[in-house]
Amino acid sequence: MRKIITLLIASVIFSLSVQAKEGMWIPILLEKYNMEEMQQMGFKLTAEDIYSVNQACMKDAVIIFGRGCTGELISDQGLIITNHHCGFDAIQKHSSIENDYLTEGFWAKDRSQELTNDNLSVTFLKRIEDVTGQVLRGVTDDMEGRTDTIQKNIDALIKKATEGTHYKANIKPFFHGNQYFLSVNEVYNDIRLVGAPPSAIGKFGGDTDNWMWPRHTGDFSLFRIYADKDNNPAAYSKDNVPYKPLKHFPISLKGVKEGDFTMVFGYPGTTEEYAPSYHLKMITEKVNPELIDIRTKKLDIIKKYQIKDPAVRIQYASKAASISNSWKRWIGEIKGLDKLNAIDKKENFETHFQRWANENSKQYANLLNEYRASYQTYGDYRLAYSYITEAIFRNGMEAVQTSRNFYQLKNAYKKDTLDLEQIKRIKTDLEKKLTSFYKDYHQPIDKEMTVTILSMFKERIDPQFHPEIYTRINKKYKGNISKFVDHLFAKTIFADPQASLSFAKNFSAKDIKKLEKDPAYILYHSFYDAYKLKILDNYNALSAKIEELNRKYMAAQMKFQPDTTFYPDANFTLRVSYGKVKGYAPKDGVIFKNHTTLNGIIEKDNPNIYDYRVPQKLKDLYEKKDFGQYESQGTVPVCFVATNHTTGGNSGSPVVNANGELIGINFDRAWEGVMSDLMFNPEQCRNITLDIRYVLFLIDKFAGASYLIDEMTLVK
């Protein structure tokens, strides 16, 4: 095993090219693999300035924001910035018709006005450690119980790393389980909303401009971390004080130009750069087209009601954004892979790989055949799994999905001995969940969505995966799904906020039968039973088989191409990507500049289209040319593009210049390059960054919150 690990580590000693822009790199390995190239491209700092356990460094100013974004500290008083779309859920939860912070924006005039947020946390990385040897101790390649042995080793290492501390830790596989790294983290839970622009700025362009360039979106929001008097994590308390960071980013007012060095430092979510051609075929030909279709129908339904009612627009703003984000990315991904002839390129690589394996490494000679056999079945299960997720777990049939929240309460009453304190806690939590849910619930949307989802599932998914409820619909309602849904919404408790909350508050053992007879609860369990009994076991087994093949294929690719530059797929661990400010040509006859300005926002202004209604105050500032110190060439810079390799999770990541100064906030990718999760195209792949000068202009001139500027360290 030690010899295998040594071979793998040796095979990742990369042959560097100054032109290489692809890759998401592990911070502790920058000195070994990347620093020479970064400095040749213009970077003026050292690897220790980026990551160190011995001194304050950039990693101490970068955070996981919430559960899926990145953020960064921009003052010595705990002030953090992330994207507007990352803070959107928090902003939306504080919004109402009376206080419409989504439409009007929110700016705390002082710290007493900052808004608390339930279930929002930020996470700091304290250290990373390569623990491959310890994780794979006692493990052989095809041993029985391999996964269990690895997990046992991981559990022991995590316990040792966190024992006697308030830290949390995780160990994640890199290179598909050929390498493992430990991350030790510190989590803060008292996070308060400080400021956010109106959606007309923070979401300017809406779904139309999402994933597109040129872009003019002021996609940022501000929060503050609070700690106890000793600067340690603490639950919310009025006695908590602003967190004192080890490091915060200085902010550059110098701007960017074509060819300038840029570095993104954040938490990219998931990529699959080394997958075989069979995976790309499944994604582009079988699974994603169906998911695009069902999400199109979801969005059409929601938007129809949002247009009619401002209250519904607020209620479903976050849900629509969540549905839309992947929907549009999937569309772009298919187009981008097709333009790259990605499947042909993968197949060509596999032809050469197979020839090498046949001649040099018999242990890998059957890998591609095993992939082929697995994907023939896996695609059907992946589609069924994804469709059920769309139906009952992810912004689908909402009343049906909500009924599952009573499952824990029902089980508590089924115990031989009642734990009244536990039941009280469950009821309290349930009432909070229901109150939060129904605040953003509109029954007509849910009813129409339920008819659509049930109809599409029946038509699009192989009957072997159908829930038993369809037998009942065929028998009792002669296959008429609309009539079945009419009955469901007439009878269910869960489409009525008052009835549902009362049911939760007064629930007792005698209500178990009432719950089990509720048509929404029956529908949920019919789908869940199909998920558990018809899909999940085989889906998990096939996923595990493919992951085992991925591990072997990754090791094989490294041996096949020992001089090739390899970087690990993204797995929501802290990574560095670097590149240069650079425009691009998306198609024949079209050339995109590397930046946009406030001029473009004014040009797009259209009062008749919600996504393009420019706030009057912003127009006034433009007319007066009241740009302050944020002006450049007679206007205000808004966004720019560069060649950094990013993905989901990088939203909110700091984008820094050659001196490590903050020049912008990463928030998106250009649509022509979203296939970079599967295959990187240096000619088309661009990350989109919000220029920090536009952020400061909005805080200062638009919001009048100059006291926040005073907290920051500006570099002119």
C-alpha cells in the first residue's frame, strides 16, 4: 500500500505550463506544484501568504457561508461579504409586504439594527492535513469491507483531531479515494444581516442574465460575525460582540485590465473532470434533458402567479431562484459539451487508454467494459432517483412534502413509554418549521404543481419505478390525475396553514390514524416507498460500483499519463484557482470585452420588465456623475471576466490581484463555459466577478452607509 501511495503522490508532480489556467488546487500544496507558475503569471506573494498554520494568512479571511457558498472578511470588526444570491434566503425570510427588503434593499444604520438569522453559520478552516496513509491503513484494493475499514479509520482520526476542542472536522476523498485530506474547522453561529442592495441591483437581469456575459448584476450582501467576549463561537446573545479576525482582505481601488493576474480562493462544490464518456452520454442524453423539462414546467407555474401578485413574488422568489439556477446551467452545459465535441474527445482518449492498458497494465484492461455495463442500468436509476427528488424533496409537491415533517412526531407517540419532554421539543420544532414554510406558501401554485409533477412522472419514468398511488388513481379516478389532486387538496390538512399548525400543536396518539389517512401523507409515503423499495438500494449499489471504478480509473489515468497536470475534482474543500483578466469570443463575429460598466445598466433599464427596472436613485447618481473615488473612465466599473476555473460553491469567493488585495467577488460563470464541471475549455470558460468598486459605490453613494466603508482597509 505504501508503494502505491508513493506512486500516486509522485504522479501528481505536475509539469507546469505558464499557459495553464485549468485547475482547483489544494492550498497546502501550492509551494510544491503551483507557486512558480503563479509568480510567472504576476503573483507577488508567497504560498505562506495564502495558507499557513504559523501566521495569519488569506485562509483566515475566507469562510464557508451557510451550507453552500463562500464569503470573506473585509474589516477587522467581523464584517463579511458574499453574494446577494448566497444571502438571498436570509434576506427573503426577513421580507414582507410591510418590510420588502428584497425589493427595497436593507441597510442597518448601526449595529443595533443588524438582523439575526436562525440556522445561518460561517465556517473557518484552521488547518488541512494529508491523512492518506492513516485512512488507508489496513486497506487493500479489493478487500471485503474496504469501505467500513476506511470509515472506521476516518472516525478515529476525526475524534483525535477534535478531542478537547470546540472544533469540527471532516475527512474527504481526493482523486476519487486515492488520497484523503483532513480539514479542521471552527464554526460561528451568530451571523447578522448588515446590508443588501435591492433585488433590482442584487439580481439585476434576473433569470434572463443568469449565467450570461455581459453582466451587470450587483450580486453582493453584507453580514457580520458575532462572538462571545473571548472571540469564541457562541449562540446568539445581545451580549455578543463583533468577531475579531486574524486576517481581513485589504480592498484595492486600482481596478483591473486585460492580462492582470487574478486568484479565486474559495470552496468549489463538485466537478467530474475525469469521468468516462459513458457518464457524459448519460448526463447529456438521458438525465439532464428530462430534469430541464420538469424544471421548465415548475418555473412556468411559479412565474404565472408571481406576475399576478406581489406577495407571491416575494414568497416564491427564493424557490424560483433555486429551481432556475441548475435549470439554466444544465442547458448551457449540454450546449458547451456539444460545442467541445466532449464525448468524441473522451472516446478518443479511452481508445488510447485501452491500448495502453492492454499492453502495459492488465489490471486496468477491463475497466472501460465494466463502466459500459454499469452505465447501461445506472442511467435509468439515476433518472428515477432525480425525478423523485424533484417531486417530494426539492421544491416540488409542497403540501405532500410538508406532511413528512409529522413522521418524527408519530414515531414518538408509538413508543412503549412516552417521553413527554421529547414530544414537547418535537412539537416546538415542528411548529417553527410549519410557520416558516407557510409564510412562503401559495396553495394554487402547489395544486397546479402537484398535477404537473404527477402527470410528468407517469409519462416520463419507466413504470417499474412508479409508486403504487398510480394504481389507485387509475382505479378510483379512471386515470384522471386532476380529479385525484382536487380530492387531495379538498381533504388534506397540509394545504391549510391554520389546520396544519393546530394539528401539530394538539397532536396526540389518537391523531396517528388521522395522519395516516391524510391524502397528502398517503401520497408522500407512496412516493417514498417507491424511492426506498424500487430505486434506492440499486441506485446506491450502482453508484458505489461506479465510484469504485472511478477510483481505479483515476489511478490508471495517472499511470497512463505520468507527466500530465492533474488536480483533484472539487469536493467543497478550500481551493485556489488562478488565471488572468481576459475577454473572449463566444461565437463567430462576436467579441466580448473583459468588463462592464454602469453605462450598461442604464442602457438595459426597462420599467416594464421587473428584472431590468433600475432604481431611480441609481439613475440619479449616474446622471449627476456622482461616482466619488470609485469612478474609472467617466463611469463606474460593474463586472469583469477572467480565466479562473470555478464552479458552484465558489459563489461569494474573494477574487484578489497579484498583491493579494480584494478586487472583486466571484458570482457566476459565462454560459458558454459552464461545461467546465466536466471539461474545461480555455477559450470559452470564464468566471464572472463583481468589481469591488461597484460594491463600494453602492454602499457609499447609493445606500449612504459610508460608516461601513470606514471599517475597511482601502488601497488606492
